Amino acid sequence: MDWITIFSTTIKSAVGVETVLYGIAAIGLNVHFGYTGLLNFGQAAFMGVAGYGLAVTVVVLGMPFWAGIIFGLIAAVILAFLLGIPTLQLRADYLAIVTIAAAEIVRLVFRSVQFKDVFGGSDGHRGFTEGFYALNPYPTGNYGFNLGPIPLFFNHRTMWVITVGWVLIALACLIVHLLMKSPWGRVLKAIREDEDAVRSLGKSVFSYKMQALVLGGVIGSLGGFIYGLGYASVQPDVFGTETTFYMYTMVILGGAARVLGPVIGSMLFWVLLVLIYGVLSEAVRVGYITFMDTNQVGALRWILVGAGLILLLVYRPQGIFGDKREIAIDAR
Amino acid sequence: MHAETMSTDRKAAALAAFKDLARDPGVPKPDPILVVDHVVRRFGGLTAVDVGHVEIQRGSITALIGPNGAGKTTFFNQLTGFDTADAGSWTFNGRSMNGVPAHKVARSGMVRTFQLTKALSRLTVLENMRLGAQKQKGENFWRALVPRVWRAQEDEITERAEELLARFKLDAKRDDFAGSLSGGQRKLLEMARALMVNPELVMLDEPMAGVNPALTQSLLGHVKDLREQGMTVLFVEHDMDMVRDISDWVIVMAQGAVIAEGPPSTIMSDQRVIDAYLGAHHDAPLSEGELEAQLQEAEAALEAEIEEETQK
Ligand SMILES: Nc1ncnc2c1ncn2[C@@H]1O[C@H](COP(=O)(O)OP(=O)(O)OP(=O)(O)O)[C@@H](O)[C@H]1O
Ligand SMILES: [Mg+2]
């Protein structure tokens, strides 16, 4: 067994590109679900419109990188309004249905043959990251250190992406922290508990839900940018529904309605996933495990993640950071 | 004893306003804060509310009573913007309020509580209270990001919240989650929270339901207190002893309509009210002969039954 490689990839995954992009998008989802009680099952679509906003602006329109970021953000805000205006006045479950459908519509439009000229069909787009890497302050090379025998190194491109990513995570956490300690955040949490009570106290519930949807959507869109930049491509199927479900797992894992919950959740999620995959595929390769091949390991790790999530919900439903007392309270 | 004199003043003023009023539904009041005309709400074929005309006297405690399903809660929902009336208009302080959304109704000074209490469970008692305050700078997204802007106002709000909590004997619970309170304490919290809005008219839907008798006394005291502070109270209640104790005037609803009004001391002897609560023919007294006949009928039935049993 090549334990050195297993530990190296596992430890690197704690801060790697996936952790960053899912973590930041999950922070946005936490604003929706954890704080405001909005069942948004279309968070992947916010990532998608941002990633594609950037890619299409640069590749198809031939405009600079910053214009792409701005168009991506505008696209996320427009998506929030499109989702919110018809549904936020209705019961909570309608938002769930509409968001899951809207996210699929967005994905199917991106991969449609009709719009292949604009969105690039199922192959998506590449070649829109030059503007970003032109700003890279890290000279070419590998960066990191050896932890005993374990090498922990990222190349200069990955370093630049995850540096920007962690700065964005820090900013997003700071903003969420400030907001949720404020009277504004109090209104959101109150809406999660009982909308009618909030109305009876003179607050416009619709307006606050819309603000929460836009804020969480814009934070989520940052995850889409990081994806596009980190992998130097966007493809429609990356922004599918399961991406949103991973983010729900992270939010619950870390503890809903906790500022750092989604970040810790994302780190744990990827560390476990990479560790399980590393150990199992090595065990298959070396011949300790004979009843399956390396391809099946990929599927098995998701089964184990699912089982782990069930155990988590049974034994620690409040997540890592959650408050046991809160869960004990019947919400109604 | 300043408070004492003021208290009797307010009560006397309220009672004087009602002194010579007729007992008819919709009777005009000298200084109404709320005037309702022809409000109708139907659910399919059922007309839940059909109120012709009703006025609520400013500075008084008015009770709204009626049998279960009379439409009291539905009527509240129409007036406070929580439901959309099929027809009708109403004015609060002379301002037309039909079609105004619930949060704007509350902002204009007309605040209601709910029959089924709505404590914000996973917020602390103190946060529940703070939420009630109006015109909070920190409730604006951008200003929320700069604590310096709203900190001072938040401190004022907290102070006011703590005063109210002390008055409602909830100060020991200030940092507990509202979801951990008992049913009666939740009723108290909801009422205290409504007062944080600084309302002119407080509409309480069964504030005493499910509250233990010891707490009821203090709740009654709080309601009377509201009038002393110049507020108007409209409340729904089933317990007639309480209605008699605190209200200055009583409005009776049955099957969606206002059927009678009057002072609490005499309202229950009004024939229309008795009919509404007990059905129209409940009180036709039985004559001696009828009684005798009923008794014999019962005896015969009993004997027949015993015979049947023994034959088996
Ligand atoms: N959303 C609704 N849909 C259908 N019918 C309704 C609805 N809300 C109320 N009703 C009906 O309207 C009538 C009046 O109900 P409401 O709750 O206003 O009575 P109430 O006077 O408050 O009674 P209680 O004293 O038991 O609280 C009832 O017959 C009820 O079944
Ligand atoms: Mg009712």
C-alpha cells in the first residue's frame, strides 16, 4: 500500500479546489436553508450561470475577464429574481419544486444542441481563464512543504486558484457573520421559524426572503467561478442536481446556521471521500480486496458517504458545530 | 397613588363612552378607532364572515365573543391583512385598510396575536422581543454590515424589551429558546412581543386559552394595563368570567355576523345571545305534564330492556 500518496492526496484535499468551490457555494446555501429556511434545491444553477456567464463573455463575446465576472454575477442576481418572484409568496415547498426544476432547465439549456454556438453543448467551454492566470503572482513552480515523509505541494496555478478561493471564503464568512449577528439576520431566522409571526410584527417577509435568495445565490455563484477557473472549463453536467445535494450534505455535516459550518462540512466531505477512495483503490490494486475492481471503488465510496450521512443524522443531527438544544426543540 | 387615580379615570372614561349606547349590532361609538363595513369572507359555500357594520371605541377594552366557528378568528384575519376578504372595507384611525398587506397593517399600529401561539422557537426570548421593535436601522441589509450604525438603537430596544419581560415575569427566561417555554409562557411572550411594536390597537385572539389560572390573573392585569397606557384592546375570549372582569363592551358574533353588542354585565342575558349559544328553542320550559310523560317513557324503555336481558 502506498500510504504516502494516500495521505498526501487526502491532506491536500482538505484545502484543495473542490473543497474551496463547494465550501463557498455551501455558504450561500446555508444563507438560504440554514438561516432563512428557504428550501433551495437549485444552488448548482447559481454556480452554473456564473461559470457560463464568465465563459461565454470571454470565449463567445471576446470580452475581458473582469467583464465575464460582472456578467456572471448579474446572471446570478437575475436567476434569484426569476426564482423568487413567483415562488416566495407561496408555501415553502413550492420553492423546492421550482428551484429543482429551474436548475434542470438551466443545465439542459446549457447542453442543448440548439444553443451549441453560445453554450458549447455538452462539451461546454474552455479557454477563458487567461485573464485570471495573467494576474497570478506566483512564479511557475511548486509550492508547499514536506510533512515528514509526506509531500504536500500545489503547482503555481492551483495555488493561485485556492488562494483567491480561500480569500473569498474568508470574506463570505465575515459578511455572513456580521449579517447574522445583526437585526437583519434576526429577521431571516425569525422567517425560518414562522413567517406569519414576522408579518404580524411589521416586517416585509417577501422582501427579506428575496434579499436572502440574492445574497446566497451570489455567494453560490462565486463557487461557479472557482470551478471554471480551477478546471479551466465549464461543462453543463457539472452543475447538476447532485452537486446541490452534496452541498446540503456539507451544510448539515458542519451544522446548519453556523457561520463556519459549510466550510468545515466541505473539508470533511472531501477528506473522507478522497481518503476512502485512496485506501480502497490501493487495497484493490495490491490485492487485499478481490471482490471488486478499481472502477467499482468509485461507486462504493458514494455508498459509504451515504451511510455516513445517515449515521450522522442519527447520532449528531446538529452537525459538528450545531447546538444540541436547538435540535431538541420542536420547530412547530 | 397617581397610577390608581389614572386607572379609574381611564376605566371611567371608557365606561362613560358606552353608557347610553343602544344594544344593537353596529351601534355607532363616540370615538371609534376601527370602523368596519360589510366585510365578507367565504370558503367555498360557507360564509365564514359577513359583518355589516361594527365600530371599536378608542381607549376601551372590547371583547369579541361567540360560539366555536362563529368566524372570530377569520374576522381578525381579514382586518389584519392575513387573509383577503371577498368584499368590504374598514378604516383604522380614518385610514382605509382593505387590501393592505399584513406587515403594513402592523406598522400602522394595529397588531394582532394568534389563537395558536407563534413563538419563534429557535430564537431566544430576548430575540423574540427585539424583533418586535419598529424602524430598526440594523434591519437594512447594508447598515446591518456596520454594527456601529445600529448598536445604540439595539441597546435601547434591549432595554425596552427587558422592561416588558420583567412586567410579564419572563425576565428569568430571557436567554432561553422560546421553544422551551410552556404554553402559558408563550402566550405571555407573544403578547409582550406585540407590545414591542408600540401598537395603538392590540387584537388578542384568545390570549388566556390554555393558560393556568394563576397566570390568567396576571394576564388579565396586563390587558387592563394596556388600556391604562392609552391603547385600545380588542380580544377574543370564551370564558365569560374573564370577559366580565376586564371588558368595557362586548360584541357577539354568530355564524359570521355580529348579532348583538352590549355591556359585559348584561350581554349574556340578551335573548339573541342565548339563542346563538344554545340554539333557538333550548329554553322553552317543560310543563309538568311533559315532564311526567318523559319520565314514564324512560321507565318503560328501562323495563323493556331488563325483560330482554332476563329472557336471554
Ligand atoms: N381556511 C379555511 N378554509 C375553510 N374554512 C375555514 C377556513 N378558516 C376558517 N374556516 C371556517 O370558517 C368558520 C369560522 O372559523 P373561525 O376559525 O373564524 O371561528 P372562530 O370563531 O375563531 O372559532 P373558535 O372560537 O373555535 O376559535 C368555521 O366554520 C371554519 O371551519
Ligand atoms: Mg378562533
